[in-house]
Amino acid sequence: MIYDVAVAGLGAMGSATVLQLARRGVKAIGFDRFEPPHAFGSSHGDTRVTRLAIGEGSHLTPLAMRSHELWREIEQESGAHLLSETGALIVSSEANAAQTHVSGFFGRTIVAAEKFGIAHELLEASEIRARWPQFKVRRDEHGYFEPTAGFVRPEACIRAQLMLARRYGADIRTTERVHGFESAANRMTIKTDKSQYSAEKLIVAAGAWLPDLLPEYARLFKIYRQVQLWFEVEDAAAFAPERFPVFIWELQNSARGIYGFPALNGANAIKIASEEFNATTTADAVNRTVSDEEIEAVAALATANLAGVTPHCVRATACLYTVTPDFGFVIDTHPASERILVASPCSGHGFKHSPAIGEALADMALRRTPRFDLVPFRLRRLFS
């Protein structure tokens, strides 16, 4: 059988893409070396932040807005609960030592909100403390609150998209590793550890395994290990979603910021994490054990800045960021073959955009014009 499109990797981007292809009646096949959703890549840990005004660049905001629409469609079709608009608070100051992905993140978030008419509030420290006393904000800190932001459930998103993709006729091959491919004039040959397949197009959406499949561009995609931690709280009700928002905090007292989520499903703990970019790794060599030292470092930041959070960690897991030099995405045709599309919309802030990117990749594979301007995501910008 010759497929129209093959997708290598069925995490956030791959599962979204194979669903969008299958919805269009495309003969699609998707591969993953594990059984997604799984805990070996970048799309696990119960929650991912979603926000509409994107401080990493206002060109991303239309993707986030469209993704919220698509998640609601997928929820209705699948019956899964994927998106919770609990609101999100971003805290920063002129004296912040921490930085979120790009310089000027807080101000750029406001610019994006104003440009696209996204509802938001700008809050002084006293207003933040009055509304959410859990935050120990300093007098010279300020906040941006976006009521339609919140979180999505990554495992549930992937599970729902793959379920629907199968329903629409996609061939989903799990526990099957793609280890190579060849491009010929008339089709692609995809080689796995179990068989060999033919397709008109191939979309490489392998996340942290992308450098293995595209070794010629491996230097452009650095893999960083991150940890996600859940800390016990003194009063679970005080951290329930209706009383505590998703947050991102560019701290003054640390070069590392923190972000976190409310307590879910009545749990007596909340997820809090930071980001670390000191040492690269690979998807296969990464240390997946979270050390006591790592827990203690984040616990110190959490307890110093959040009232009611204890240093007792009840759960810890490691995940992976695939990071480009400018923290942007790559969504482009491979320079050597128009039959290969490269999708690396990650860098630690990709999940919130994944349904819209899946839609765009499906359009690209079918030679249709995507609804978004994809020029900012071209691979060649990283060559200089």
C-alpha cells in the first residue's frame, strides 16, 4: 500500500497532524516507537500551560487562538475534557532576574493581547495579593492576568486525537520505531524496525528524537532535560482552580523563574516547575530520575514565593525540551526534498499551539495554503 502521508512521531504535533489528515480523507499512517501517550518525550505530566497572548512573539497568538477552537471541537467529538480556562497570571518586575524564553516576555505579552483584542487585566502587587494571597509578590512586582488562559491535559489530548484519527481511518502504528527514510522522485520510503512503507509525503514530528532522524540538522535542535514536581499544600481548597490560577513568575530572587498550576481533582498538591538550560542530553541517554538536589532547588523557590506550599514533594518526573537557537519553531519543507516536512514546534512552549499546527501541517502536505503565516517558522532562518 502507498500512503498519501506518513507521520513520524505521535506526540503533541504528530497526533494533531494525523487527526487533521484523517479528517480530510487522506490515507495517512502514523508511527511512534512507544505507546502514546507516554512519559518518554515532551508531552506528559498532567498539564501544560495555554495562553492566548504569546510573549514569545505575537505571530504565535493566532495559533493559540485557533488551538482553543480546535480543542473545543475535539472535546465535543471525543467526549474528553481537554481544556480548562482557569485564567493565568504572569508576574514580573523591572528587577526580575529570571527570564521566560525571550527578552521582554511580559511586555510582549501585553502587546500581543492588545493587538488581538484578548481580554486581560494589568494588576499592581496589592491587587494580586488581595485576589490571590498565595502569591508573596513584592511591592515593585506587577501582573498580567488573562481569564481565558489556563491549561490543557497533554495525555488526554494525545489520546483523544489518536482515537479520532483511527475513527477517521488513519493507520496508527505504535511500538514501531522509524529508523530511516529515503526520498525518491515519486515517493518516500519509510523504514522501521518492523517493516518498510511507501508514502507520497513524510512529516517528521519526532520531538526529542528529531536529531536522530535529521542528523544533518542536529546542531539546530538541542535537547534539554526538565523536571516537573508536585508539592504538598497546607490547604487544598485554597489552591483549587476556582481560587488559584495557572501562573508564570519571572522572579527577582532567582535567575530561574517558576510556573505552576492549581490543585486538580481535589489533590493535596500542586505542580510547580522551573526551567534549566545548562546541559544538553539526548532522548535515549537522558537521566529520568529526579534527584533530591533538584527537588530541593525548586522547593526553595516555591516556598519562598508561595504561601501555603510545603517543601514536601509527592511526585517528580523528567521531560524533554527540543530547543532551537532562537526558541522559535520549525515548520517547513526539508531543503533537500519537498516530500519531507519538518515539524519541531517546541522549545518549551509548543503544546498550546499543537492543534493549529497539526492543521497547518496537513494543509502543507496537501499543497493547500495554511490559514497562518508560516514564514517565521522556516528552517533557513537558523542557518546564519
